Amino acid sequence: MTLPPEHPAPPSHRRAEAEALAAPLSPLLAAAMDLSQSVGLGTHGRRRAGPGADFWQYRALENGEAAGAIDWRRSARGPSLYVREREWTVSQTVWLWRDGSESMRWRSRLDLPTKLERASLLLLSLAVLLNRGGERFGWLGQPSLPVGGDMAHVTRLTAALDLQLGENAPEHAPTHGGAMVLMSDFLHPIEQWRERLERWRNLRLRGHLLHLLDPAEETFPYQGRVQFHGVEGEPTITLSRCESLRTAYQQKLQAHRDALASLARHQGWSVSTHTTADPPRTILAHLAQTIAQDRRDKMSR
């Protein structure tokens, strides 16, 4: 049966269209779909009556309501009077970004993903969860990719991530009043990040920083004489007795983490840490819960 243009396709038809758009799945999207299945974003945050443009439901007219509230077309179908309710829309666009710099492409062992690979998986998994929860999302690393909230948009994002596209810095200005998740090793000087985040301070964005590191960047496990090659144009250096430098290295890393956490607090943002040796599900669940809590907080205001 062919439906007239004014009638939307039934859910089963829309689901079939989404599945057709998603096939054949790229390995990254397949992994993201699999990972997201084990994590829930929470109850859809916009399903309640209130001001908005989208129809939600009809309900029976209550005592004391004005006659102007009656939907006469719907009421003409039967003996009861009905009111047309619209869906209360919370403007929630979640902006996603993962660092595409050379340092993100490094890994200490072949059995580990690179930081870029793990960040891409987490970003796409979040997009899948946001799509499932009825939210809109955009990618700061590719301004030409429009904001969206459907499976077709997930597929376009997958294609961009498969090509390993992405800016080294999130220069694109996001929408006022949304949420943002930035994924990076944050190894650039903290002042650079302070300048970037200050530009968005007046946008009232709820932000979350995900600090991604390879386990070797946390523990500095090197022994003896080791030659280190810079991945972003730094000169090659040779260090002797690396084990004697471990404590000083870890102290400097902790100072950098403390500065990043202080910067996040100053912005009213949160910060989480994750290493590529850890399972991705735990941090994905944490990010999903944080976004869901942001949405609940906004609805309660």
C-alpha cells in the first residue's frame, strides 16, 4: 500500500530505511553499534507536554479549560472534546569532538588501539546513543557536517571518521546552550586549552573533557637507555637510566592533569580520564549518564 504524502511512514518503514542506510556497516560503525547496545542514555528527555512546534498527543478536555483550547477537527470524530498537546522541546544539541593530531595516532603496543581509534569509537558510540535517545548532535571537527539526529547523520559521521578526518583543535563555534564532549590527550600546553574554552564561556555550554592516554603515558615504564622520537615535529632525544626519571615524569603529568581539572571547574565543566588499555564500555556509560543528567537538569529549570 502506498501512503499519501501527508501521512508519515509507519515506524516499521522508518526502521527499515534506517537499517538500509546503515548497511553495509563499516567496521567502526559495527563496533560502535555493538558497544552502544550495552549502554543506555536514559529516558527520552523531551516527551512531555508544553510549548513547542511538534504535535505530541490528544487528550480529553478538562473542566475549566477555555473553549479555544479545543481541537474541533479531532473532537468532531466522536462525542468527546479533545485538546491538541504539543511536545515540550528542550533545545539540546550535543557537540562531539575528538582530537585528530599526530600524538593521538601513537600507541605503545601493537595490541592496543591508538588514542585516535579509541576516541573515534567512543565518539561514534555516543552519536548512536544520542540518535537512539532522540537527541541532535554535531561534530566540531568537521563544520561542513550538518547537525542532525537520525541514522543517516550517523552514517555520514561514520564516513568522516573512517577517513580519520578531524581538526587538531575545535575551532568551529557551537550552538548556544547545548552540550559538548571533547576527547583528547590534552598534551598541548594548558594555556592553549584555556584560550579555546574561554571563547565559549558566554555560550552557556555544558561541557565534558575526556582525557585519553596510552597506558605508557601514565606509567612511563621505560628502563635504561631509550631514544624517543617526537611525533609532532619535536626533536629526537636519548635518555639514559629512564627509570630514574619515572617519579619526576609522573609528578609532571599529575600537575598537568590538575591544571586541566582546574580549567574544567572554572568553566563549570567536568573532566574524566581513560586509558586505551581500559574497556571502553565503562567510560561510554559514564559519558552517557553525564549527558542524560545535563538534560534532566535543564528540564527541571
